[in-house]
Amino acid sequence: MEPLQLFLYLVIGIVALIVVITLLRSVRQVPQQRNDVVERLGKYHRTLQPGLNILVPFVDAVRTKVDLREQVVSFPPQPVITSDNLVVSIDTVLYFKVVDPVKATYEIANFLQAIEQLTVTTLRNVIGSMDLERALTSREEVNRHLSVVLDETTGRWGVKVTRVEIKAIEPPPSIRDSMEKQMRAERDRRAAILTAEGVKQSQILTAEGEKQAAVLRADGDRQARILQAAGQAKAIETVVGAIHAADMDSTVMAYQYLQALPMIAQGASNKLWIIPAELSKALEGISSAFGNLQPPAPPSERKPRPVATPDNSDAIEAARAAAAAVAEIEAETKAETAGVIPLKPAAPEPPQQ
């Protein structure tokens, strides 16, 4: 092959390569949610939209490729001093998106770094006006303030700050220990208050129950005593009616007193009997009264007789003496049980006839 032909083939190959490169540079494919900023001879020309775009080779050049999707950036912890002179470490998370690729390209050199520095500065201004306790409990207020300041500043950069979040606020270790002790003391105080409230309610309910039980017991005792008194009154009324119906005289009553004497002597402490002088006189009167009595007639044939007559006056006097003797014997028996020997009362004078 001659040198001339070889040179011709080489020129044709170079031309073909240049044509291929020119075609490749003149066709630009832009994906969805991305815009390309195109410069012509070093000056902004236009913004390529998603799809297939034609450029002038060697004249038009793509300056930047801007992603229009929302992006998340986590900034490293930043030391911030609160109003009570405590240094806390704060982590922030930033959500933003580019709304104007041209401004994001030409208005600022590095908008991401600018947003980070603006966030740190604003955060120090906001936290510096709060104490530690308020800073820990006012995250929503801090986030809202940061969003307003960043959105107002980054608007002229073609960037929209959608959300700013404080990820963590870390106080110093000594402050954390103090806060844990305070929280533990607060929990103990609430537990003690709840326990005291429970004990109080329990005591109140117990007192109410005891009160109601005492009222019910008192009412039951009152009803029982009323019924018992009514029963005793009915029994006494029945006995009195039976006595009046049987027309008992003083001799019968004296005989009942004599029947009661053995029952009194049945006590275990009755070891000594002191018979008063009046008892012998009463026994003589009773014996004389029973000597003149006839067998009692049936109740249907019995006739009422006067109580105060010369025939039974001795029996009445004997019954009274027997009653006095029985009372004296009971008193002496009680005195012996208690260890005291009572003095014998003087004998009553006989009534004047």
C-alpha cells in the first residue's frame, strides 16, 4: 500500500471519529427528577428537562446536574451553650429540596455547606436563650424556629427547607446523673403519694364499714331490748292477771316465801346461817295461820274474802316478817361471799294494837 493511500485512510478514520464524538455530545438524555444546567460559551443558556435533548457540539456544555428530589442530611453534633451556662451537644437532621436549579448553581457556591453553617448558627442563637430544662422540653418550638429562619434565607438560593429536626440533645455526664436522681426522687414521691392515698381510702372505707356495723349492732340491740322488755311486760301482766284470778291471800304468799328459803340455801358459799329473831315469830304466825286453814276449795267454788280481817292479820304480819328475814339472809349471804360480816340490824318494834 502506498503512503498516500495510508494517509487517506487515516484521515478518513479521524474524521469518522470526530463525527461520532460530535453526535454523542450533541445528544443528551436527562433522567426523571433531574435538571441539567447548560452553558453556551461559558454563559448560562438553558436548563435541560427530563428526556432527550439536543446540544450544539463544542459550544454547549453541561455545567451542573441538579437532583430535584427531597434530600436528608444529618449534621454532626454541635456544642451549644444554654442560658444557664451548660454545654450541650445537639444533633440535627435537615430535609430540603432544590426548587430552582439555576439559583442553586449560580447564587451560592455550595448551598449544602451554607445550610449547615446557617443551621448551627441559628441553633446556637435559639438554644442560647433557653435554660437546659426548657431546651429539653421545647423541641417543637426550636424546630419551628429553625424552619422559619432557614426557609427564609435559603429561598434566594433556590432551596426549600421542608423540615428541621433535633435528633438528640446530650447534656454533660454530671448533669445527666443529677437529672436521673431528680427523676428517681420524683418517681419515689409519686409512689409515696399514691401509697398514702391508698392507705387513706382504705382507712376511710374501714371506718365507714365499722360505723355502719356499729349502727346496725346498736339498732339490733335496741330492737332486742324492746322485744325483751315487751316479753317481760307480757309475762308480768300474765302473772299479775293469774294472781288476781286465783284470789291469793297473804297466807299463800307466806307459804311461797318459805318455799324460796331452801333455794337460797343451795349456794356453794352459804356455809353459815344466821337466823334473825323475827323469823321465829314469822314461823309461829304462819303455823297458826295454817292450823286454822281448811283445804283450799276449787277456783270455781272459792269465794272472795276480805284481806284485812281480824282472822288473817297475824298471817299478814307473819308474811311481812318472813319477807324481811329472807332479805336479811340474802344480804348476809352476799356479805359472806365478799368477805364482810354485816352488823345485825335492830329488831323492829311491834306495831301498836
